[in-house]
Amino acid sequence: MKGFAVFSTVILASGLSAGALAQGQEQNTQQTEQQQGKVKKDKKKDKGTVADVGGGVGSAAGGVGKGAGHAAEGVGKGAVDAVTLHPINAVGDVGTGAARAGKDVTVGSAKGVGKIGKGVGHAFKKIF
């Protein structure tokens, strides 16, 4: 009788472990499928050469436009301060407008050049 108890315990333990193993394999398969699905969704198609160059020109033009706006704003405020006899504020406003304009033009140009460079790199990659 003692041998039967040991045998049934071994059978029960191996049945439970086989069930747990099968369950673990199903979960691993689901996790692998989910990971593969994420990899496919995460891939993003690069923009074309023309889109990169066009975006770069747009960024540069946007920076110049912002810079012109800030320069005009500074000159306008400076003119108002000069008319109202506040010459120190007038100089400060014109200087602030010029500084902001320079920053905007520089940032826009740098972004534009970077995007144009990326587009040119795409073009060379396709040629070679």
C-alpha cells in the first residue's frame, strides 16, 4: 500500500508540473507575439528626400519670419518709448527685439540646415 501512495504522489506531482509547464509555454508564446507586434508597430518610415529638404527650408523661413516679427516689435516699442521721452527704455526695447530676432533666425537656420543635410544624406544614400 505504501508503494501505491508513493506512486500516486509521483503521478500527481508530474501531472501538476506538466500542466504548469504547458501554461508557462502558452504565456511565453503570447508574450513573444506581443513583443513582435510592438516591434512592427514601433518601426516608422523615414521621410523622403524632398520632404526633408522642404521641411528644412520651411524651418529656416519660419525662423526668419519669427526674427523679423521680434525685430519689428522691438523697434515699435522703442519708437513709442522715444516719443514718450523714455530714451533708456527705447534703447533697451530695440536691443531686446534685436537679440530675440537674432536668436530666432539662428535657431531657425540651424534647424533648417540640419533637415536639409538629412535630406541630402538620403539622396546620396539612394544614389550610392
